[in-house]
Amino acid sequence: MERDEFLQNFDQVRERTMRVVRCIPPEQFEWTCRPGAFTLGDLARHIVATERFVFAEGARGRSSQYKGCGRELADGQKNILAFMERLHTESRQIFREMSDEQWNAKGKSPDGHPITAWKLLRAMLEHEVHHRGQIYLYLGILGVATPSLFGLNEQQVQSFSA
């Protein structure tokens, strides 16, 4: 996969994630569906903390530096959104600065196994989409309106279908 194509896709995935994170009511960031499960804030923090400290480090052949996704990283809507933007900018810069050789070299998976750097970063996008889906589900449980992923809802897609 070409780096520029990846970065463009990465930014599109992140913008869709940010659209739904911005829908979280400020008072609901630390809500969870059950004790011991990620809160909405944990999910938002986890997405970027793993991006930066697991995937960006692993793509460079380094060990994971992930320390969790708790409120000590960022607390409250404004701080969480700023944290997400800051870590995304850091990760994006790391990926942009990787040479073609580094892009295609072996990095490290979270458990230390060798994996081609760009393949690890492809897995990072899947990881983000997985957790974004959890955010959508939590917000649905709370009755919070969310944007359609690609601009059309199910009824609109059905109306355009033959």
C-alpha cells in the first residue's frame, strides 16, 4: 500500500470517528453500559493512545508504549478532543516521515511479533473502526442522534435501490 494513499484513508477514517465522538454529550463521556467496560471517553482515548503508542511505535520497530486509556490522559469533552487531535497529528507525522524502506520493513506487533509496517497500520484502521462502532452502539443505547457513516441512512439507501 502506498503511504500517501494510506494517509488519505487514515484521515478519512479519523474524520468519520471524530464526527461521532463530537456527538457524545459532555456529561456522558464517562458513561458505560456496564461496570468494567470501556466508557465513551475510554473508547475515544483508547483509539488515539493505541494509534500513537502501539501502532506508531510498532511501525517503527519499537515496542508498545501503551499505558492505558484512563481519565488521567484527558478528562472532559474539550480535553479529550484536544488529546485526540494532538496524538493523531503526532502519529501522522511519524508515518509521513517513514522512508519507503521503513514502510515495507518489519515492524513489531503489540506482542512483539514481526509484521510489515504498512500491514500493521492497516490493522490500526480496523482497530479504530471496531471501537468507533462501539461508540455508535453506546450512543444508540443513550438515544443520542448520530450522523450516518457515509451520508445516507438505511431508508435512503433502500429508496435508491432497484
